[in-house]
Amino acid sequence: AMSGLRKCLTDEFATIYCFNLRGNQRTSGETSRQEGGKIFGSGSRTPVAITLLVKNLERKGKCQLFYHDIGDYKSRDEKLNIITEFASVENIGWSKITPNKSHDWINQRNPEFERFLSLGDKRDADSPTIFDIYSAGLQTNRDAWVYNFSRASVVKNMQRMIGFYNGQVDGFNKI
């Protein structure tokens, strides 16, 4: 979904500036510390980026895409100070990036991945895959009734269900 959005943005706009403020707190340990402080304080856990989309109807050629990362291990206050010191978009040291054919801007996927054998493909029965059949695996559709940490509880529950089933069969046979 996001690669489609990125493609639409680069098709629609002449220039895009993306300023990554980081702050991803859905990580843990060293990765979380590297992401730095949350830009909106305790009110956010997701990373934040400021993206400027510039439209120019007279544009010729492809979208120019610029990116700047705030850096590692910055507190919220340090990030806000950096933004204040820049004072203008013109003062930011932008890196020009080129999307790959999958429309990745940063952290571009390795194209060799496309050559890997697929685990399965329900849409194309002729494509080579590792698995040819699909199933839900071992499934009871009654997990709450037949699984439990206590063996005694499972035995008791199964005996009760078998008794109820046999009672229903007996009732049906009397009709």
C-alpha cells in the first residue's frame, strides 16, 4: 500500500522534501534509544516526518526527491532546537534520493528478493512455489473447548461434550 502511495506522490508532485524526525517508540532497547525522543512528548509513539509536497504544472521530467534525517540519539529538545536553527527549508542539508522500481525511497529492498521462490501463489497456479496446497492446518474450530493447560479440564470438557452428543443422537433415533 505504501509503495503505491509513494509512486502517486512522485507522479503528482514536482519536488518532495521529507524531513525525518524519527521517534519510533514501538521499538525497544538500543533501537528505541537510537530513535531518540518523541517529538510530541508522551502523546506519540510513532515516528514523525515533515513532508513538503511542491506542485509545479510546468514541470518537465521526474520528481526531485530530497531527504534529511535528524540523526541518532537526539532528545525531543535537541530535535526542536535543530529545527529552530535551520529556520528555513533552504538551510537544510538535503540528500537527493532516487526511488527504485518498487518505489522505495529509503531502506530500499534488495532486487534479488524478487528472484526467490514464492511460498505459494493462489493467483497463478502455474508459477513455481514451495507449497502447492493451502489449508488452515490442524484446526478444531472449538479451541476454547478442546485446548487447556489442564489435562483434567480437557478430559472433563470432552466427556461432557461426548455425553451431550450421544444424548442428541439417542433423541434423534427415537423420532
